[in-house]
Amino acid sequence: MNDKLYSPYTEMSVVAFYTRFSMNRGSGLSFPKALERLRNHLLKLSDRIGNANVVELELPKRHKASLLGTIPKTLFRAFYKLSQDGIIEMNGSAIRLCDRDLLIKK
């Protein structure tokens, strides 16, 4: 191993970085935060395509959960909550925004 590229301090910095990263991600797993991130994400997707009422999820929901900083179970609960409140309708990867005002306000 090249001694100039390796030092114990560099290794400790990397471990500290990933520990902080994991802790920050873990704290973002709560349902209210995930619900808010999902609402914002759906609005951004809609805005990208001219405030469309139907958006397509470009990734499977389990991958979307990771990108939104949560776990699939929590994301599915957030989708279910929005659906039960009449804010969205889901049909596979297509999400219809039924009540954009409620999506913004909640």
C-alpha cells in the first residue's frame, strides 16, 4: 500500500462521514417527513411536465424510497395515506394528482 495515500486519519474521516450520513438518513425515516418529501416530489414531477395531473414514477417505488431518504414500507404508507385522503389515485407507476391544493397545503 502506498503510504502517501493512506493514513489512519483519512480512514477515520471516511468512517466518521459515513456514520454521520447513516445517522442523518436514519433520522429521516419518520412517517411525517416521508409524507412531506413524497408530496414535494410529486409536485416537482408535475411541475417538470407543465403542471400535469398525471405523473409517472420513473423508478420502482422501492428505489424511490431510497432516493427520498426513507424505507419502502414508510413510502408505501405515505402513498396509501394520500390515496385514502383523495389527494392522489395510483394505477401502477402512474399517479394522478386529484387535489393539487391539498397536496400543497398538507
